Amino acid sequence: MDTVASPPASPPPPRSGAPSTPRPTWDRPELFSARPVEPPYGFITRGVRQGCSREELIARCRAPEPHVELVWVPEFPRLLPPAEVPWLLDAIRERTYRNLRYNLLNGLGLAAIWSTLAGLYYLQGYPLPLLAIIVLMMGIVPVVQPAWGLWRLKRNPDAYTREQASILRYQMWLGTRQPLATWVLCGAILLVGVTQYFVGIDTSIRAAGLIKDRVHEGQAWRVLTCALLHGNVFHIGFNLFALLALGRLVEMHGHPLYLPTVFLFSALCAGGASYWLTPATSVGASGGIMGLVGFLGMIGLRRRHLVPRGFLKSIALSVALTAGTGLVAHEFIDNAAHAGGLVGGLLLGAAYVTRRPSDPASLRLTPSRLAKFAGFLSTVVLAATTVATVWLLVAQRHAVR
């Protein structure tokens, strides 16, 4: 199970006298369209434009709901986040404070609910480490995030507010292209997951899971098919959530064909590490997902002048949370697979991510012909593996009958 931190803020401007660096695509003014000529003030909420007066715009930005996405004012030629308008900063800070406080109270309620449920399940015999993971993800993290935001807002309100504007810019840039490869890969995992529930979780794991004795007997294909299987609905839910977040980043910072290559290679590295280092049966896409983390980490390391400030720290936090979770619940989590997948992603990142892109302001990698071929080949292999896994599960169900 992997957690993904929110995209961080934009890099600070260069120091005086330092050579100017082209602004990355996500931080350029042309990311947003030109403002309307009339009326002079207005805002966009839920995708709908609405004109207003200056006073109405301030009041709207101060209100917690509905959320103001972008505004236009006479001082700027384009639409822009409200926190980038100096005279709207006070209103934005008030709204941000109220939202964070609401999220904190809501998080405390979730923590109480999940802790109570975990206590009840513990009395019924459920393992404590597994319950601790669920409470951490569903209860503790929703408390820590707004609490940290409130502390930062109080410590440096202007910087925190502008950082949120940078995050909005980055997120809107991420949304300029649909992550088709990510959706296809998620669909493959979901198809196998539905088949698992049709044939039975235990039956499916016996059919295609990474059972080390079966691999030793010659069924080496289990090293790959196990990456499409999961142990329960929480397992597949966490992995799909992580894959959706990380896959989009890989596609936007790289190329859609990088995703199948990184996932497949990392899944194979994860399966190999699990086979050699742990005796227990293993299933799950976490190894391939950790490969995406490693690949993005290499992007953050070699393209640090183009990615948002704190990007690499965000990736490191994901690794740290995954490692910490693995230490707490080592009986249920294959740490060897996670480590193997992470190393696989780092290796591919070292091969694919160059320090000096052809376009100094472009975050996107330019794939070579060999990289494109590897992507097409990986796509074919993953598609064939999905079909083969479903066939193995259905065949095992008929054999049990």
C-alpha cells in the first residue's frame, strides 16, 4: 500500500545576478486563457464564469463555498488563481484557515470512527498490525495534513497561501491531458480483481499468486501474474488509488509509453526480489507502483530545476510512509517486493531521464525509438498477462469443481 503526497509548490525565483531559468510549462502565464474584457472583475466556480464587482469578488473569495477556482481582474491580462492577486490575499487566508479547521475537525471524527471500528475488529480476532495500517491511512493522515497546514499558515501566511496557488497551477497542468495508459492499466487490474471475487480470493491466489514452491518447480510466470492479483478489497483499493495518482504523473512528466515499461520492469524486479528473499506467498501491484515512485524520484532528482519545489521531498515521503507501514505490518506486507520495485523504477529512471532536456523549460521526456518500442512491447506483455491471468483463475475454479 502506497501513499502519495500532494504536489508541492513552485520553485523560488532565481537570486539576483543568477542566470535566468525558463519557467516550466505549468508555471507559465499562458497556462490560463485570456480574461474577458467585460465585466472587469469575475471568477470561475465549478467551471462556470460569473462577472461581479470588486467587492463581490473579495466576498466570494472569502466564502468557504463554492470554491473559487480562478479569477480575472483588470491588473492582469489572463485568468489566474485568486491567491496571485495581492488585494485578495487576506480573503484567501481567511477562507483557507476555515477550510483547514473544518478538515481538521472532520479528520478527528474519522480518526475516532476508524479507531472504534479497529477496536471492534480486534476483539473479533483481526490482526492488530493490519488494523493499525487502516487507522493510519483513514484516520491519522486526515488529521495530520490539515494540522500541518494550519501550523504553516500561522507561521508564514503569505508564503503558504501563494504555495496553494502554485499547487493549483501544477494540478491544472496535470489535468491538461488524460492519463489514458493509467486508466487502461487500472482497468486491467480491476478486471482481474473482479474475476478474483468471482472465483474466490484463495482460489485465485493458488492459481496465479507468487507461491515460491510453484515457481521453483518451473512456474516462473507467477512472478508476473501475481502483480495483477490482490488479497482483499482494501488492498486493491489502496493500490488503484496510488496507481491513478502516480501513473498520471509519469504520463505527464514523461510519456504514456513509459508507464507500461516502468510498471512491467518494476513488477518483475519486485517478483524476483520476493522470490529470492521471502518464503511467503505474495500478490499485489505494489511492487510495480513502487517502481513508478522510483522513476518519479529520478525525475525529481535530475530535473529539480523544472519540477515544483518539494517534489522530491514528496516522493521521499511516499517511500518513507510505505517503508514505515511495512515495518509495522511486515507479516502482511512484502517489503522485499516493495524494495525490488523501487530499485527497478530507479534503474529505469537513470536510463531514461536525462539531466539536460532538449527544451530547457519542458518537463516531459522525449522517448527514443528504443523507448517507444519497449513501451509497445510492455503493453503487449501486460495485455497478454491480463488475459492469461483471467484464464488461469477461471480454469482453476472449474478444476476445483
